[in-house]
Amino acid sequence: VFWLFVCPWLPPVAVAADALLYVLTMLFMGLTATTDPGIVPRNAHMDDAEAAVHANASRSVEVNGVTISLKWCHTCRIWRPP
């Protein structure tokens, strides 16, 4: 509707800018829908004894002046990122 009824009355520069923004929006929406967000891989290099030590320990990190307690993931054997 916009492209048929409104665009003929707009200056060509505005139509070109609108078309460019539309194409970029569709491109980024398609990339977002089809891109793998990634995973944090499992720590395969850690033995059971070292994992047990980490499981009983606590770790905290300061982010923007706020202290955040990190949790140990028993399955992945990593400290979960905040």
C-alpha cells in the first residue's frame, strides 16, 4: 500500500532511502532468523577431581560496579557467564 499510494508523491531521494531501509531491514531480519547463535562448548579437558573442586567453590565477578555470583555448571564444567 505504501509503495503504491504514497511513494509516487514523494521525492525520488526519499523513495530511494525508503527502499534502501526496507531492503536492509529484510536482509538483517533474514540473517537474524537463519544465523546460529552459538554455544559455549563443554570443557572436555577437565578431570572429575578438578570439576569437584570447582563445584564446591564460589566465584564472583564485578560488572559495571555490581558484584554478580557465578554458578558452576556440572554438565559443561564451566562457570556460567553472567
